[in-house]
Amino acid sequence: MAFNGDEGTVVTLADASRWTANFRKANPSDEIIAQFFGKNQLLKILNQKGCVGIRFYYGIGDDGIKNIVAVGASSDQNDMENGIILEKAFPCKPFCSKGNSLNS
């Protein structure tokens, strides 16, 4: 299968809320529950020649804190490892949205 840029599925708020609640229940209260990347940084990845989407990897930094690594992916499902790779997202906690059904 080749990637075409349409991968992923829109889900309901009810489903997304249930899944994020499941994560919060399974992890301690001081755990990072989300991370934020700015639009301009994501567009740097998406605007690379041959990029059809972004793959997100879970990682643990040298400081022991969970993080997300974002890298472009091409239509042949390969990471664009010689392109732009993002990390240093803003973690929720402490950079969270106001309380809502996805985070509380």
C-alpha cells in the first residue's frame, strides 16, 4: 500500500474523549497527556518535496521525559529522515488547554 495523503480517520468527540480518558486513567496524574507543535513548524515538514504526511514517534528524551518526534513521510511509506524532524513540543502539563472533555 502506498500513502496518498488521505490516511487517518475523523472520529467523534465522544470517542476521542473516551480514549484520552482511558489514557489518563492508565497513567499517573503528573504524566504528560498531550504535546503541541505550532502550525509553522508542521508546515515545514509538510511542505517538503515528496511529503504526503507526518509520522509521530513516541520517545523519551535524555532528561527521561516522554516526547514526540515528528518526521515527514513519503508516498512509499518511508520516513524522510534526511529532512526536517521536530521535537521539543510544548507538553500538556503545563501547556494545556482549558479543561474540556479531551483533557479532564
